[in-house]
Amino acid sequence: MFDVIEKEMAIAQAIALSENMKPYLKLENSEKAALLVKALANYIERSSTKDTTDVLQSIEQLLTTGNTPQALQRALLYMVTLGVDSAPVSFRTFTTGEAARFFGVSVATINNWINQGRFQGVEKGERFKQARIPENAVYTAPTGANSTVAEVAQRYELEQARLGRNKPMTAAEELADRLNTVVYFEEKYGGTWEETLAKKSDLTPGEARDAEQWINLLRFIEKREDR
């Protein structure tokens, strides 16, 4: 039996394993690597008692576009999530407002991400009904990097505590905080977004997470300036 922490750890390890295998899969013969993923997909289809249509279609699409590492990650995440779900477990859930704070975006953006399927396992909410996002839901960034919502929330809370800002901020304080974070990224990468990560086509997992946050910060600041 798995408790909540063990489940989160297992899912996190599935993500880490697939991320670490990316260089190997890119070097290997693509057809051989794809066969491995197809075998896993076939096992999922034959052994699962749940509807596997979505996950199998996702894996097939990723293989068709040549994204074998991401297809492997999708298969592993499904298998691990299914494997630890042997008994009902109550996960913490977040509102779209809470998720927006963790990701540094607007509530509208979170709703758009839900509608786009960027949160694996989160269904579109009914009209006029606020969606709830479980902490073990996996968020897929445009760069392909994956993180559970719990991991994103934890990084946010740790950063706020480190900065002594784990208390409500005014609108002015929030804007200043976002601007300071942009400056931090510019110093870290030695230039603006357009001059640095925007020019890179193959980002590391860490760079991909920074890129996603950086873009969202710039969008937030731009909207505030337009008011």
C-alpha cells in the first residue's frame, strides 16, 4: 500500500527517470527506442481496467512527431499513477486562484491551461463552476517539461518563505516582486529573455522551468502596465 507521500515520490521518480533518459534515447536508434515505448503502450492497453484511449492517443501522437522521450514519460507516468492507485486516497486540491499564484499567472491562464489539457488528469470544469486541481496532477509546459502541482506549490512556498514574503502582498508589492524576479533571471542568464533562453532550441529541464516562469512574469508585468 502507498501513502500520499510515497505516491508523490513514485510519480516524481517516474518524471526524473524519463528526464534522465532523454540523452540516451536521442543517441539510440529512434526506431528501437520507439519499439520500447510501443511495447509499454501495448501493455497499458492490455492490462488496464480503465479507459486508456486518451493516454494511448497521446503516446501515439508523440511517437508520430518523433518525440520518443516525451512518449516514454507519458507511458511511465500513467503506469506509475495506476500502480500506486490501489486504494482510494484523498489528495489535497487547489483552486484555480491558488494555482495561479503558484505558477505566477492569471486565473484565466490556468483555466486556459485546463482547457488545453496541460494538467494531466484534470477535466474541464462545468460552466460557472470553479475547477479543483489535485496536488498530484502533472503540469506539462510548452517546452515539454513536467512537474506535479505539489512540486510547483512547494517551490513557491519555499521561495516566499526565503524572501520573508509568506504573507499577503499588496498589488504594488506583487508587481515589485515580479520585477525583481525578472531581474534575477536576467542576471542568472546574462541578458533579457529575448537575448538568452528565447534563442535556445534545446533547453535543459531547469532552463525549461525558468523559461516558463520568465515568460509568465513578462506577460503579467505587461498586463499591469497596460492598465
